[in-house]
Amino acid sequence: MDTKTILQKKYLIPVIIFAFILLGIVIPRWFVSDGVQSLRGEEKSFAEYAILRAGNEDFENPFLSLVIQKIQVRSVRKVAGTASCTIYDANGKEITLASSYEADVTALTFFAIPVASTHITCK
């Protein structure tokens, strides 16, 4: 065998492994929705809050922060018979919602595999 063929075989496996890892990172970030785009009004505001809160409080475990690629809102529901609630946006601006809401949020890891879930309520 000549030197060129040996070098090509030597680097083939690391290149394949690198491409596999890169694909695992890209899939959830580029191709999986965070679940906010389909919502409107107060539900959308609460979904954005739920993603922020889950990322800052519920999924703050050091191990999880290494493997989480996307935080996704699975559902948002209005809580019947409740008063208004106050949330904060990404800039720290206070927003008062006319009703209380709750959301189910999931953390996705490589290849969009669910790794953790939490339930966020409006306090």
C-alpha cells in the first residue's frame, strides 16, 4: 500500500465519528421546533417564559447543561378559574397575563432524544 491510501484509511474513522457527533448536535438545533411559533398571545408569552425558567432553574444540573441541545414546550394550558399572573421576559421585563397558565417542557439531547421533563406553572 502506498502512503496516501494508509493516510486515507487512518483518518476515515475519526472523520465519520466527528460527522456523527456534528449531526447529533445539528438535528435538534436546526430541525426541531421549540414549540413557541405555533402559539399566539398570552400562551406564546408564557411558553417563552417556560423555556427560560426551565433552562435557568429546572434544567440547571451541570450534567444536563452539557447534553441539552434544545428546550421544547410540549403543551401550554390555561388554568381555569384562576386570577392573573406575572411573568418575566428574556430582558427581565415584567408581563402580567390575564389568566394563569401551565406548560409541559422537555429538554432534548443529541438527535432530539428527550432527556428530562418538567411542569411549569405561573406563580
